[in-house]
Amino acid sequence: MRVSLEEERASLRAQLAELGFGENGGLDYDQNFADSSQVTAERGEAEAVAQSLKETLDEVENALAKFEAGTYGVCENCGQPISPARLEAKPAARRCIDCASKR
């Protein structure tokens, strides 16, 4: 699972870099570029995609930190082990299926 999470992290970082996600936590744009309505719409779409990728990256990094702490695979809500099938389907899962279904 760890290798899979590390590969996903690298992929997410590459996708964010490709979108122009900068060190400042946002997308970098050319300030001299004309701001037409189409550019504004495309910028909004790119920011939504980047935000989704960033949230997924945060989840993956949280799961990798749990590996380091020795708590990977333990439900954050009830403290019970998360089933291997759930972790295989969603390696960054924070909750067991029972706790996740209650949300």
C-alpha cells in the first residue's frame, strides 16, 4: 500500500505542477495576460481541478504520515482496523466502512 500511495503522491504532484500550482498554494498566472471571460472561465475550471487534486494529495500525505507513525489502517473514528479490502479500494481511507457510512 505504501508504494501505491507514494506513486499516487508523485502523480498528484506532477498533475498540480502541470496545472501551474505554485508554492504559494495557488495557481500561477501571467499577470500581463488579458483577462477575457473565456480566460476567467478556464481559470475557474483549472482552480477547481487543482483544489480537488490538492485535497486528494493531502489525504495521501496523511496516509503516508500514518505509515510513519504506525497507525495506518486504523479507523480515526472508532479505532478499529480498516478492512484490507477497503484499504485496497481506497488506500488513503481514514475510517472503516461502518464509520464512513454513518457520515
